Amino acid sequence: MSQIVNVHDAKTHLSRLIDQAHAGEEIILAKAGKPYARLMPLAAPAKRRLGILPGHVDDSFFDPLPEAELKAWEA
């Protein structure tokens, strides 16, 4: 369901209109009686899946590197 609101009225009641849009209502902003813009809720962000590769990292991953390997990285 859409609600048409004049831009002048929208400025006065912007906070209320944002709450209505957040609740799922679509607000059409009109300028001189003509539809001009749409205020609507944002889509929920997609869920991100962490760790797409198989396997795991064991505790030794966090051990300090051997001196020879540190030197190789610094070279």
C-alpha cells in the first residue's frame, strides 16, 4: 500500500514518514501533485557465510614463526 505525500508535508513529518517506511509502508513523495520520489524500506542485508573453504586452522597456526621463515618474509 502506498501513501502519497506532498514534499512540503514530508519535510514537516519526515521522522514519522521514515518510521512508516521502516515498518514496510511505501511513501510516494509528490511535487506539485506529481509523483517525484519514493521512500521505502531498505532490503535486509544478505547474510554472509564465513569460511567457505573446507578444513580448519589448528592452534599451531598462531604459534610464532621460526626465525628462518621470519627472515624469508622480511627479505
